[in-house]
Amino acid sequence: MARSDFSFTYQFRVRWSEVDPQAVVFNARYLDYADIAITEYYRAVGFRAQHPEEPLEFHVKRATVTWYKPIQADEMIDVMARTARTGTTSMTQIVEIHGASANDNDDLRAEIELVNVHVDLATHRPIPLPDWLAEAFAVFDNRHGH
């Protein structure tokens, strides 16, 4: 995808502790970055604040990382997130990591596809997504006409 396909972007600086002996971000950190992106994306969508009475809990069922280019220490990066698909109990969300740029040029470093399953925390079993949730993500993701 292109940067312009995302309504949500969160920027931060890579810390030295995230770099391996090859002088690039350690591969396991890409999932940390995806978690930061999804946490901030959920906060931006605001669905928990809109429905505070509903326990909305998710487990990651699958995470696929596709690496394109290295990320270095002290570099500014943008993480972007959007919901690609919603099902009965799960959502597929895409996170892209780009090098930050003043002109928002595409500089794709990695793409992470996450399948998040809505669960009952007492049993850790899947439960149906609330009817309104898919629309909340769709409205947010399409707010800039994407």
C-alpha cells in the first residue's frame, strides 16, 4: 500500500536498544512496532471510549512480517495502521513501517499483517465482534477518502 492509503500514522524514534549487532533494528522488534501502531490506532479510532461498557479484548492469532529495507538506530519512523477486513470473530489489520520523511514519500521498510481475534478473557475463546465495530474502523479508515 501507499502512505496515502492510511488515515492513521504514528511517528517515533528508534532507540539504540532496539538495534542488533548488525546495526539495524532487531527482527523481533517489528512486532513491537506493530503493537505500538495498533495500540495508538485503537486509541485514535476511539471505539473503547464510545462503548466503555463493552469488554473488547483481542488476542493476536497470526502475525506475518514482510521485511523490505533495514531500519537504523536513532531514525524517525512512521507506523501506519488500517483494518483490511472484519469477520465474525476476527479482524485483519495491516501495519506498515516507513522511514519518516518531510514530504510523506513512500519509504516502506516492513509490512505486518495481524489477525486479531475478539475473545472472552475468562475462557480465552473467540466471541463475535460487536455489530458496530466494523463500521467504527471503516469510518475512521475512510475519513480522508481512502
